[in-house]
Amino acid sequence: MNTTALPTVGYTLNHPRLQNWVLEMASLCKPERIHWCDGSQEEADRLITEMVSAGTLIRLNPEKRPNSFLARSDSSDVARMEDRTFVCPKDPKAAGPNNNWMEPEKARAELRPLFDGCMKGRTMYVVPFSMGPIGSPFSHIGVELTDSPYVAVSMRVMTRMGKDVVAALGTDGEFVPCVHSVGAPLAPGQKDVSWPCNETKYICHFPESREIWSFGSGYGGNALLGKKCFALRIASNMAKDEGWLAEHMLILGLESPQGEKRYVAAAFPSACGKTNLAMLIPPQAFDGWKVTTVGDDIAWIKPGKDGRFHAINPEYGYFGVAPGTSEHTNPNAIATLKANCIFTNVALTPDGDVWWEGLTKEPPAELIDWEGKAWTPGCGRKAAHPNSRFTAPASQCPSLDPSWEDPKGVPVDAFIFGGRRSKTVPLVMQAFNWSYGVYMAATMGSETTAAATGKVGQIRRDPMAMLPFCGYHMGDYFDHWLDMGHKVYNPPRVFCVNWFRTNDKGEFLWPGFGENMRVLKWIFERVSGRAGARQIQLGWMPGYEDIDWTGLDEVTEAKFDELMDVDAKAWKEELALHDEFFSSLGDKLPRELPLQRELLERTLDR
Ligand code: TSX
Ligand code: MN
């Protein structure tokens, strides 16, 4: 390596394994220079200034949106690429039918030539990050090498990043090596583009050596490797081996006017409003009740010595879908976005602020759309990309839970599993026991929305909302869940919810949003041993009188009955779909699940 490639480190570094790995990767990727990130504000300011000059970021109007920026990605690099995401254990049966498998040596052989010289003409940023509060027994450290300054500054928002992480590593601490390149080396004198990326894309996970290699994309989960790649796919493997859970769940706190506190963790597939639920504001009539936010996407959950599960949010920020976020759907998110944010692929207003579909009822008269083109309300195109995002510091959320950084985590009293189902699935029910709860979670599904697939109304199974994120065989994952219920004396109670049931006219039966507090309050009272419930075939359900309706007239008893209706015939058809899904998962299904299914079918006849 030439001398210009020698790293400059502005802090104490005495971790030979880390140093050697960085130099080894630098000799492969051949960057022009190496920058060890310290995580400081000055460093972020400098990277941002460089990106503004390069056209990668647009500074938003500092009066409207202080210290906030807009990035426009390449129009081919706008979402996670599931067909280019690989899980690479030696044995294909370990990856399971839910993952694209590649033999690890074959994957390395395909990656090596792609990474050889891939950072020519660019800076390699060394990004040390902690998933979870630094020093917490829940936390794990990663180091991402990336040639994208956008990734480096985004990682500073989404994770605890910089020199404190290196200090926590000491001289030989464990870290997950994460290598990322946009795959666009620059020849001497070659002019850069504002969003470099490569047509060829790979997002590879090596669960046995606990490594991540990502090539060709600069966007979201493909590039911010702490999130889906580490905190879910790699961490789910760690969790299976070590006896904990790495889940695609929000964590929220519920506090009664008497100051009693309960925490729930909830899994929903995409397009169900997870961030909205995590930041819910209770209706006016629930004076004194508080909902607090621990996390909106990922939960790491461990059995505690007190016989309960405890959870942390391993993230430090929110990387949320912008469209649909508004003062009506999520006022706390809107407040969180007031400053210090990076927006990607949203529209730009003439006065230098951001806009997306659903932010306001009336769109502005003119905009620059996410591709940088002039936009007017009648032009027939979307102004913001449907998968456009905000990257915002969690610390700015008004509903942030006081214990959100507690290194011991928060105790979990309930798991909630949800989906988007127009028929069949009632508003809320409670599973009879742990293994039945695991069955419900394993068979959860969501109807596809036009925005996501162009096809409406098909049910896509998404067990525990983990189908794209479980880094090993789904059958082993179900087995691990069944096991984990017995690692604590007092496992969380398991609930299923569905905010999306419609009537014959296709109208939503449930008002949703803040009114979901009524369901959360029932869950709060259930786990506290108070709320009433009726035993029906599917589980425990609230009667009309078991829900607090103060201040809400629109859900009449008749409407509630429609919301809660359980049609045995429809459920038998549902069970047939469960069978179909289970057989698609192959031969690793734990025996409990078909047994639960059989029990349910028999019970439906009674
Ligand atoms: O996020 C949602 N939640 C959870 C909120 C805490 N959404 C948005 C989903 C897309 C991401 C919802 N949409 C919810 C919901 O509870 N419910 C619905 C369906 C719905 C949409 C609109 C209305 C009622 C229900 N009513 C009016 O628009 C007036
Ligand atoms: Mn998610």
C-alpha cells in the first residue's frame, strides 16, 4: 500500500485484530485514503459539507428544517433487494427455504473480484458502531467499512458510532466485521455522480463467521449494515446460539394514571404502521395514560434473573417510511423530524423544505420530485418515492421512554403480533398459552397493498414479521421460540391484533391510530390480571363491556361484534392456508405447530 493510504486515527487505537482487518480490507478495496470515524459533530459537519459540494446532499432551509438534508438516490437503488440478499452457512439446510443460500466459499469467490479495487479514488470510512447502549450486556459491536459518506453520517444517526465504541472494544473485544461498497471506483480525474452504485448487487451474510459483505447499493437496509443485516439476520443467529431473541419488533411503554408501567413488544409486517403505534398518542378521554417509545423496529430480548424477558432497542434512530406520516397519523414522528434529519427520496418544496404524499391533505402547488424533476399536483406521478425515508435521532422523539437506554433493558409483559387482514382475523385476541401464541405468530399474514406489490388482497405469510430477516431456517426459528417460552417463569402473554378489518363495503371498521389505545389498555389490564375476557375457540377476547369506550361513539356494539366476529368456516379455510405455508417451509417444522393446528381445527367444530 502507498503511504497516502496509511490510516489517520484521531483517537487511541490499540486493537491489533481490528487494525489488521482494516488494513487487509484496504489492500483488497484499494481506497485513496482511510478515515477512522470518531463520531463527533465536527466530523459529521465536514462529511456533510463535502456531500453538499458533491451534490449528494441538498441542505434544507435552515429556518424550516435546521441541520437537515435531502438525498436523492439513483432511481434504480430505492429499496432492499431480497433476491440479491444471501445467507451463507456451510449447510444449505441451516439457511432454510426462507433465505437465498450460497455456499460460503462460492460467495467469497464471487465477492473477492467485485471488492478488488472497488474503492479506488474514494475514501474508506471506518465506522465503529454499537447496537445497544455502549457497555450494556445486551449490546454488540460492529465495524462497518464503507466508501459512502452518506452511509457514515447515517450510521451516526442510527447507531452509537465513533471513538467511544473503539474504547469499549479495548485491545481484543469482539466485533462483527461489515464491509460495504457502492461498487463505483473512480478512475483518476473521473467525475463522480451524486449517488454512485452498481447494477450488480450482493448483500451477503456469513452466520458462522459472523460477517456481512454488501456490494452495489447505497440504500437503507442494503447499506446501513447495523440494522437488518446485523441486528436481525446476524443477531438472530447469535440469539439462537446464546438463548435470546432478536426480533423485528417495536417496544412501547404503557403507563396508567396511577403510575403503573407495562412494556409490550409488537411485530407487524410492512405497511401496518409500526412506527405510528410505537409513538401513539392516547385519545383525549384517556387523560393520565401515557404511551412511551423505546423503539420502532427492532428488539433484542433476553431472559432475566427475575424470570421475565427484558428488551432493548439496539438502534439509536428511526429510519422510517415518510409517505403517510403526518400530524394526524403520527404527531410525535412529525415533531421528531423538526431538525438534524436526513431525508432520502422525498420531494423538495420551493422554500427548501420536504414534502411527501400524505404529509398534508393538499399537496403544494409545485415541487421538485424525488428524481429532481419539476412536479405539479396533476402531473400523474408521485412526488416522493413510496419507499422514501427519514433518518432521525431517537433522542428527538417527544414520547421517548425514560428507560429507553437502560442497559438492563425494560421488562416485557406482552407480545403483540399484527397483520393487515380485511376479513377473518378479529380486532384483538389473546392466545391461551405460549405454544399457541407461537402458532398464531408463526401463521400471521398480511394482505398485500397496491403500493407494495401492485396486487391487492393476496395474503402473504410473514411469521413474526421475520420472513425477510431471519438469518436461519424458519423451522429452527419456530423451535427456538417454543424453547424460549420456557427460559422464563413468567413469559409475556401473547396477543394478536388487526386494525384493518373492513365491512362489506370495504370500509375500515376500526378507526385505528390513537384509538388503538383502547386495545392497548385492554392488553395492559389483561397482563395485570384485571380485564374481563371471553373464551372462544380462537382465544380470549374482550366483550364490548371489557373495552373502555370513553369519548368514542362511532364503534357501536353492533360494529364491535362485526370487528370481533369469528367465522368457523372462514377459519377452516384459513387453516388450510396455514398448511400450505407450513409445507413450503420444508421438514424442520416443530411438531407442536401441526399439533396446535389440529387442536384448533377440532375446537372450531365445537
Ligand atoms: O399506522 C396505522 N395504524 C396504526 C397507528 C397507531 N395505519 C396506517 C397504515 C399504513 C402505514 C392505519 N390505517 C391504521 C392504524 O391503526 N388503521 C388504518 C386504516 C384506517 C385508515 C383511515 C381511517 C381509519 C382507518 N380513517 C380516516 O382516514 C378518517
Ligand atoms: Mn422494519
